[in-house]
Amino acid sequence: MHRGSCLCGAVTFEVAGELRGPDACHCSMCRKVSGHYWASTDMALADLRLNGADKLSWYRSSEKVERGFCSVCGSALFWKPVFKDSIAVAMGAFDAPTGTHLEKHIFVADKGDYYEIADGLPQRPR
């Protein structure tokens, strides 16, 4: 069982089983949401047990995607495709240990100019 929460603890969650290897998204929207780049793990929505949903706010950042935030402390927690039953959970919101390692970088064509990606992991332009 993997557990996590927002900064203030108003929103908590649990995920049973192994977590998929996370990716790091460097697109401009993810950078603005997270303050750097967004690292998350994808899963079926049914695999996420959420507590404090009344404190969760959703922002539709594009035609296809919503982003979930704690309405109390502002923690960015989730990235959810509108038309799919899946969700991405922010790696930083999990309590350690997660037992995972970053697997790849995505949207590197849009990455910030203030850092380099030098960890040797696969990099996808989109």
C-alpha cells in the first residue's frame, strides 16, 4: 500500500500494489503547475482511493486534461485526462518509500532553458 497527501493533509490517498515507473514532464503547463517539472505515475482511476475529495479542486488546463489541487494548501496532486479512466499522481505527494525510479522524460522540446537533463534516461520531444 502506498499512501500520500497534500502539504496540509486535507487530501489524502492510497494506492494498492506496485507503482508504475514515473515520468518527468517538461511541458510549459506542467512547469508552471509544479514550479519546475512534473514527475508522476500513471494508474487506473479505480486504483486510487481518495479521502478529502471535498477539499480537492479541479482546473481544466486544456480541452483534454484536468489538474487536481488541494483547495486548502494549493498542493498540485493529480493530472487527469478528461475522457479516460486514468489519473497521474504527483510523485512528490507520496510518502516514502515509493520503490520506483524515474523512467523517462517527456515534452523535452518544451523544457526550461535554466536546466539540463543529464541523467541518461530516455528523452521524448513530445
